[in-house]
Amino acid sequence: MSKVYLTHNNIVSSFGFDSAAAIQNISNEITGLKLIDDKSVLPNPFYSSRIQQDKLEEKYQQLNPREKHTRLEKMLLVSLKETIADSKVKITDRVGLIISTTKGNIDVLENQTEFDEERAYLGALGNKIKIHFGFKDDAIVLSNACVSGVLAVATAKRLITQNRYDHIFVAGGDLVTQFILSGFNSFQALSEEPCRPYCKTRTGINIGEVAASVLVTKDQSLLIDESVVVLGEASCNDANHISGPSRTGEGLYRSIESALKQANLTSDDIDYISAHGTATSFNDEMEAIAFNRASLQNTPLNSLKGYFGHTLGASGLLETIIGMHSLHQNTLYASLGFKELGVSQPINVIKKTKKQYIKSFLKTASGFGGCNTAAIFQKVSN
Amino acid sequence: MQKEFYIQSYCHITRNEVLVNGKSVFKSDEIEFTSFIKAAYKNFDIDHSKFFKMDNLSKLAFIASDVLLKNEPEKNIALILSNNASSLDSDRKHQSSIADPENFYPSPAVFVYTLPNICLGEISIKHQLYSENSFFVFENFNADVLSTYANSLLADDKAEKALCGWVNIDEGKYDAFLYVVAKKGTFVHSIPEINLLYKTNE
């Protein structure tokens, strides 16, 4: 069976309009989170990372759009444009498009919008992206809560392995909206401070805004420095609760075990874990339990939420891309915001950014609906 | 070499009726969705009090899956569902609770259902499935992606069976078509066959 790789990639974030800008800031342990006072979104000031509006508009206009696009569409188009152009892949019927999003253009449900409600349908969003770049098939929109981004990568691998496509562009994005913040606030899950995943003093999540994209392919001639091979992936449900994580970390543990099995690796082969780490009390505790059950308690681990906040449907994809760069740079990035362990089981949270040879990493995510996903990536050796 | 897979059984729910393998198993006079689905729940004699807390999409997916899985011994069943309207039915409820600053009452019980994959969690809890979950959103029913994805999970031994299909609820209109893909069964698991079964109740 031919291998499937992740290669050309882009991150549109508060740090800038490419992956390099995000990596540069993470390397320097700089957060993109800022205190934002925007009463149209939340009555109280909140921490978030948002893409610079004027620069986004400038980048978007360079695409010579032939119709009007929503803010999220602009983010996705700008990110995908870079990835498609860098890869030089010609769009044919062997090239697929997967969009990962939880809420899509949900802001069009709000009163003051120039777009009609039809745009809230995720298929409509997918169509706008498809049409702009001339993809032959309809976009495959994956909406699976907070695991969407990493599950989208797994889905791309699965469709390529089945020989449905040769290449798939995966793009993920979600907005920071009143819809989302009021909802998380009703769960009392929002932190009033920059989030501190796994820390004793953690008080909840921040929501951030990012669009990310990557090319998934079986074509070795498209590989670049930070390319990785997808060795294994799995997505298991907790079968326990729709909004609370499992006390035993059941679904996450099973996802990790299944991904390891497919990769034909053991926990000792994992050099780094890019974990979910939302900084809510229950999520981080659940992860610590699952990592211990999987004998991964000593493996260096971070959550990147301290840099971007939780970017929802983009987060798993964003964090996978940063993991690719982490392997290439042989650097373990600090889990920003972490001071003192605040979970009941031992885990090895990276306190300070450091150079270390790393070959393989595990990416995990968990979300509402009891869903969990684990994927294992390895450096391409040549 | 790709093994061949089969459709073991299928179910339709639309126009106040539940059909299994093309045969009516429940029909109600209730036109309105919430009354109809409650009548279906009672008719099938299901004991699962969480049902009453679910949103409409989850209720629809829950009943459609229950008629197919109630006598199913296999637990390694992947859930691969899709629709057109995502969770817009609940999204609109959450939005109406936050639209007016004078009357601002977002509720976690509504907000949690503003994700389409929550119905997969509800099915997993009922049937104790610790299995693969994926929720796709398409403009129209997409047998191509559903079948390719199911084949991948079965061929890679990620699942023994797959519960696939379409569950959509939007502006009071509802439509479910679920089917179980297995290594043995009646119908060949192919795009034309899936499309044929999907349309049998149109």
C-alpha cells in the first residue's frame, strides 16, 4: 500500500499569513492571545487571537475574487491559495477538497450581515471554496466538533488509500463569534485570563481564530522539508457523555492504542505529543488519565492553545502543521501558560522550548459528543 | 485486494413513517416532527430517558439507528453520518436566545447540540459503541464519499461494520436514511445500490 504524506502547508493567524510567521513566534514563546473588548461578541473583555482584518482584506483582494465572500471564506481562500500555489498541483478530478469547520458561516444568522441565511449551510461554504479554485468534485465538509481538524487529515488519508483521490487539499477554519463565545460562556468554560493548559491554576479556555491548510498526497515528488508520513490514525467515542469527557479517558485511550497498532509502533516510539489541552478542568484531567493508560506519561507534551486559543475546527489541523515544523526543526515548543502540574496523573509538560531530535509525534484531540482522535506522524527520511 | 462488502439492512424515516428494509414498521398521524418522533419512541418501547433531552437531529438519528441496531450483537460499528443542514435546527434556537441583549439567555443544554456530531455521541452512548465517528455535511446525499470512507474503515479492520447514511432536519422537514454495511449481507455495497435504496422511499 502506498504511503500518504502531509506536505505544503499554510497558517493564517494573528501572527501572519504563513506557517513561518506562526513558527517564528512560537519559537520565541510569544502568544497571539490579547485582551479584546468587543461587546458585539461578549459583554465582558475576553482573551482571543484574531486575524488582522486589514491585512486579511489586502491578501484576499490579491486573489481577484469574482464574487463576495464572508470573513471565514476569505480566511480559507487566502490560506488555501498559498498552499495550492506552493505545491504547483494542477486541479483535476484526482484532486479532492476537504473543509474542516464546526460552525462555518454561523455569523450570517446574526442580524447585521450582508449575506443571506443560505450561507450558513456548510455545503454553501464548501461550494464557494470549490468554485474559486475550480475543484472538480464538491467539497467534503467535515464537522465533528473539536476533533474535526485532525479527523480531516485522517479522512484525507483514508480517501487517498482507497484510491479515490491522488491528492487532497485540507483546509480548516472557524470564527470567533457571539454564537460561540456565548455558548462556551453558558458552560462557564471561558477563562478571563490567557489559558494555562494542564496547570494547577487553569481556569478554562480562550477561543481563537485561525485558518490552516495542508496538502495530503501519495506523491513523493511533492515532499518538502517539513513533510511527514501519516502512520496511523483512529477516532473512538467515549460512549459516556455528550458534553463531559470520560473519567477514564476511554475514547482517547482507545484512539491512541488503535493509531499505534496501525502505525506498528509502541508508546516508546513516540517522541512528542501535540495534545489537545483546552485548559478546562475536566478535559486536561481526562487527557492525563488517557496518556497514563497508554504509557505515555513520560513523553514530552504540549498544548498550543496558549499561543492561539482554541481554534475549534482548525485546531487539530493547525497543531498538526506545527508538529510537522517541530519535527523538522527538532524543537519541542513550550506549552505556554503552564507553571505547575494540575492534573492527578503525571505527564511531561514541556516547560521551556528546547532542541531535541524528534522523529515521530502523536496528535490528539477530543470534543463534544464524546469524540476523540489520535494520529501518528513521522519524519520522512531520505 | 479489496474485499467486497454488503448492506445488511437499511431504514428510512420520513413523512411520519419508519420503514425497515423498505417495509413500514411504524406510521403515525402526527405531522409535526416532535410529536411524531415521540410517538415512534413510545411505539418501539425504548427505555432511554435521555431521549427527551435530545435535540431534533439527535432524536431522528437515535430512532433511525435504534431500529437497525437493537438486535445487533456487533459493537465495533463505525458511525458515518451526513446531512445538508448540519445542526442548523439547534443553531437557530441558540441564536434566538442571544439575539436580543434585553432577553439574553444562552443555555448549555441547547448550545451542546449546535454540532451535528452530537447525535453520534447519543447513538454511541445508547449502544455502547467505542467506535469510529465521522459527520460529513454535503449539499446532497453523497454515496460516493460515504461508501469510500466505509470501505476504508472495514478494509483496514478499524471497524467490523459501519452504520452509514443521512439524517437531516431543517425548517420542520426531516429525512433519515441509514444502512448497515457488513462483511456479509443482502445488497452489494456499491454507489448505485446505495443510491437505489436511498431513493426507494422518495
